[in-house]
Amino acid sequence: MRIDVLTSLYPAPERPFEGIFAERRWRAMAARGHDVRVVAPVPWLPRALHGIVGPARAEVARAPRREERSGVAVERPRFLHVPGLSHRNARSFARSGERAVAAGARTRGAPDVVVCDYAWPAAAAAPSLAASGLRVVVNGRGSDVLQVQGVAALRAALQEGLRAAHGLTAVSQDLLDAMVALAGREGGPRVTALTPNGVDAERFQPCPIDAARERLGLDARGRMVLVVGHLIERKDPLLSLAAFAAASPGPEDALVFVGRGPLEGAVRTRADELGLGARVTLAGERPPEELVDWYRAASALLLTSSREGRPNVVLEALSCGRPVLATDAGGTSELLRDARMLAKTRDPEALGGMLRGLLDDSPPAEDLRRSVAHLTWDASLDALTAVLEAVAATPR
């Protein structure tokens, strides 16, 4: 198949870890023989106005307009982005993507299907793409649907995009159900399917904690609780910190955050206020090839998100044989069937008690690994291929 992917979430030289799970999917589809092209419009403002958007946005704007990443052609057309005008920016993103898809169709032939991967703002392009005769699939990953549908100014546009699509896919059943409900039955998409991310079981596999800690240069003593993800509000790193404190950690126990984000300063400040500063480490973003050893070095993974799709970090930790304590958000419950690992509360004291119990008596590593053994990348790609072929075959 010839597949165009329109997305706002894909790695670039300036942001090599952003959307690596999406890159993994499309790189694998290209390896299967599909002709995949990624269109990832980049927000742009005149250089004189970069002070308005800050250094992070200015960094993104320096991404190359074209490159090839692991056999996949990536195009990054620019679109005018005005801070604070979310609906207008989504339409600007969509027009930029539509033009790039049309230009590609003139040079390499029309795609069999266009995938709006990461539903918002890509779904804003679905009505125009469908009207031009292209087959469109909208894929949801989490906050791109769950957060956006709660914003009055954006909900109607997202709903219009979902209704215009010929197919809907999502990484969790919980998310897919939300997308189908928002689209509505009448005139809604004809094809819907669960297309969860997979986990590389050969890469993410158990090894002794001491060996992993030695490779990372970490202290072998004590228990380590690991938090992996952006330090942002919906991941709620401050709740992770409070839960760790409530678990009554021993003097050699540690909490490590792997990731970066705007709440980094707040986490440092609160850790000091709780008297935990020496036992809390903010390790920043780590390269994917190193992340496996962070899971292996941990005694448990802690995830306190308020919204989720189907978190990759849970898959990866379980595949490494490490227990997980996660709040019941989105599709997390689809991965954690053990009541000891799924928190139905956001109370720090209750979470701390659950974390303490898990650290004192965790499930066997082989049982944890077995629980996600069926979630392979091959199975994920088979499901994705089936739905894209079904959509490509729908009558025009």
C-alpha cells in the first residue's frame, strides 16, 4: 500500500525522542514493503517573534524540511502558529498537511490511505482530504482525543474530523470507544479497530537489577522507584512524589524521574520540602537504547497519570519483569489485571500504601512478562494492515 501519514508527533533531529513509538510503527510498516511517507507540519513564526513562543518552540522550528529516517521519507512543511488561537492553528496545520499530501500525490501517485496519526490536530484535515476522494483513517493515542474533546472550542472540529474519516483506530479500547461515541452512529466511519502498540520482547527482557544498575552507574543498595514520562500536568509527577513519600521509603530507597518538562522545577522544590531531595533524581530524557536498563534497574515503575491511552511504559516495564503501580486512567486497566498494580484512587496515602506493598511483595518476574507476551509488534502491525486495507478498499 501507499500510505501517507499526517501527524504532529514524530521525531526530528532537534527532538529525537518525541513520538518514537509512532516512528517505530511506520518504520516497521515500511520494512513490510509499504510505501510510507510522513507529513509532519511544523509551527512557524517569524524569528523576531520567537521570544513569544519560547526556546522550545523555536527549537522545533529549526527542524529540516525534508529528511529520510530509517527508510521513511519525512516532510515538514511550515504553518503559521499564533499562540493562544488553538482552533485557528489546527486549521492552519491541516491546510499545510493537505497541500503536502496533494503535492506528493502529483509526484508519486495518490496514496491508498491517509492516516491522521495522533488525532488532533491532524483530524482537522480529514473533511478536506475525504472530499478530495482520499481514504482517511484517524488514529487516537490518548490526550489527542480525551483532552481535546473536553475543550468547547475544539470539540466540534474534532467531531467533524472523526465523522469524515472512513476508519477510526486507537491504541486502547477505552479510547476507541470514546472516538466512536464522539463521531456518533449516523454517518460515522465504516471501519473501526483496535490497533495497540506492541512491545519488543527481545529487547525488553529481564536481567539482574545489580547488573543494570552497574551499567547505569547507580548505587546497588536500596529499592528504586522509576517514573518515566514528560514532567507535565496530566502525568502528575507531583502525585508520584507524594506517593513515594507516603510509602515510607527506607534511607537507601530512591525515586528516579526519566523525562523532562515544565514541572521539573516544581518537582525539585517539593522533594526538598518533603526532605527527600537527596533521594530524588531527575535524570532527564534518556535515549531509547538506554531506557531498557532503567526499567531493569528499578524495583517498580510508578505511573500517576490522569489521562492515558495505553501507556508504552507499562508494556515495557512488565516485559522487563518489573512490577507497575498505575492509576486507573484510560486503557491502563487493559494491561494491568492484578488489583495490586491498578490504583482506583488518586489519594497519595492510599497510593503510598499500595506502592509499599508492591515493593515488599512483588509478583514473579516471569508472570509479569507473560502478561504482555501476546502484545507483539507483529500482532500490532497485522491489525493495522488489516484496517488500512479495509479502508483502502471502501467504495469511493
